[in-house]
Amino acid sequence: MEGDNLLQILGRRERNYYPSCGEHFENLLERDFLSNNREQKLALENNVISTIAIAFSHDGSMVATTHGDHTVKIFMCASSKLYKTFHGHPRTPWTVKFHPHNRSYVASGCLGFEVRVWHIESTQCINVHRYEHAIISVAFHPSGDFLGVASGPQLHFWNWRRDTEDRIPFIGEKFHIVHDRNIRAVLFHPSGNFLLAAAPKSPAQKRHPLTFCRLHMLVWNDSVVDTLIAAAMSSAENSTDHSTPVRLDDLPVLIPR
């Protein structure tokens, strides 16, 4: 079976020799992929014990990685050599993303509640924001002007360019979407018109070995932004902080839940 090709696997399945051939298909595809590609190993230091997240720059020239030693590393793809190492996260960075059209910037979020934006050439952290929960996922909007940040059960939108004006004036602690459980991933559609968020269903599922996540695909337009701004303004003006938050399950979606 190890040397079977696709036609042999299909023939045996038709004769009921492979009642369940999914695993054999996967092995065949994996062998085919590996045989047509060469392996390139990144030159990690001996003291790096784990790699958590990776991301490629938009032009494919660089790859960013995060590690258990709390660092973010940048490698040049052509040579596989280490180019830059960033220190500063208090705990392990769990997610990393390049700017969508400027490879000089990369953002990372860690289990120590911090999101940092780094300038690669200068090896400097140019902005940092601290949240209330561990950072599980970050994503640049295709404009590159702000980040979506999944922090525990909250989805924040952060304008990391402090010196630029934006029509979203309340980027930060008050400008966010909330959920009953931790939001696992956030991603913007390349057009910038849609936002995707993955999160377990509400309420919490009890006594089940697997956690089922729901994909929320939201329209990202002026109407949604205005709703979030209004909620942020209400929260900012309410000293008791009892304003009604914008809930993920209450927002309109394109994919039926």
C-alpha cells in the first residue's frame, strides 16, 4: 500500500479492499507534495525549544516566527538565514502577522496580554498596547491602518499608527466586540469589506472532548463601524461602565449560523 498510486487506490476501493481510503489518499498527496518540493530549514539557535506561529511577508521574501523564548524572529526566505530577533514580550507570542503591503512592519501578540508592532529594519518596537486577556490572534486590515485583535472573549480594533487620523476615533479598550467564550481567530477579507472571526458556540459546551467553533463572517462597512463607534462613545461617557456592549452573536453575518 505504501507504493500505491491513485489509480491503484481507487481500483482497490471499487473492489472493497479499501472500505475507508481517506488516510491512503492523504498519504499519497503528502508524498506527492514532498517529492516535488525541496526542504529548507531555518537556522534557529540551539536554545529555541518551540515554534508557535509563522507568517510570510506579502512579497514572499521574509518569514516571521514566534517562539517559547518570548522572541519574534525574522528570516530571509532566499537564504533561510536569521535576519532579526525581537525581544520584549513578557510571555510567549502566540500570533504574528506582516503588514499587508509593507514588509518593514510586523505585528505580534502574546499570552502576556500585549500586542506589539515592530519595525524590522531598525529592530525597534514602535508601538505596544496591553489588553485584559491573552492575545490569541491578530490581523491587519488590508489598508494596513489598524489591527483586529482577538483577546480572550473580546475582539478589539487598534489603530497602531498613533500619528495618523482615522475615521474610527475610539480604537483601543472601548472599541470592541464581545463574546461569551474566547475568540480563537480573526481575519479580514483581502477586499477589506468582510471580517471573519472563529469562536466556540455560546453558551459553553460541557463535558465534551471537542470544542466546536463557529465561523462568523461579518460585513465590515460604515454601518457596522458606526454601531461600534456609538457603543464606544456610550461606554466612554458612562462612568459606571454599564453600557450595552456589541455582541458577536448579535451582528449580521453572511454565512448562516
